[in-house]
Amino acid sequence: MVNLRTKAAVAATLVAAAAFAGPAAQGTAAVRSPAVIAPAHVLATSQYHALRATNLVIGLDFYVPPRSPADLAHFIASVSTPGSATYHRYLARGQFASRFGATAATISSVSSYLSSHGLSSVSGSADHL
């Protein structure tokens, strides 16, 4: 039998997939469907059960890709390569969000979309991911 933690993980995965599967609101950035991260055997054996508890709280984390994955990969490589002009010149606290994090418009769009589909307490992270 599947334990409660596994059921919660499957529920979170299915809610996340459903939240991102719908069309994006007109005039906002398109929201892509996320990769489902759950063991195949859990998804294959999972069953839908209506939630009976009205006070059930499930915590979900959604990941928004960085603004420019190629620029981030280049930065990581250059800051990690001896002899590079930026070798060991790491970002200061708060610089990641402004340089590589999702834009405020993207964060707002995703937050609005999730809120409009019944999720509450939606907020962004400090790194804008």
C-alpha cells in the first residue's frame, strides 16, 4: 500500500501538471508544462481519490526557469575556470535574481495563474526561480 507521503507527492505532481497545462492568459507570457518528477511506479499505480478533508494543506514548490539558461551556464563556467577574467568572482547576495532570475512580469503571471486556479498563499522566492 502507498503511504501518505507518497500520495501527497503524487497529488502535488498532478496539481502542478494541471496548473501549468492550461492555456496562458492572453497578453501574458506562455506558461510551459513542467517536467513531472515522480517515480514511474508511483504514477503507474496511483489512483484518483476525492479529498474529503476540508482543512487539508499541501505545500507545493513551482520552478520558473532562469531568464537566460545559456548566460547562466556561461557565467558558471567562467567563474569556475582558473585563468578566466571572472574566476572566483561570485555574485553578491541579491544579484542572482536581477541577472538570471525570471522577470517580475513572469513571476506575476505565474502567481496570478496559480491563484486563479484555487491555490492560495502564492509567493515568489528571493532568487526569482
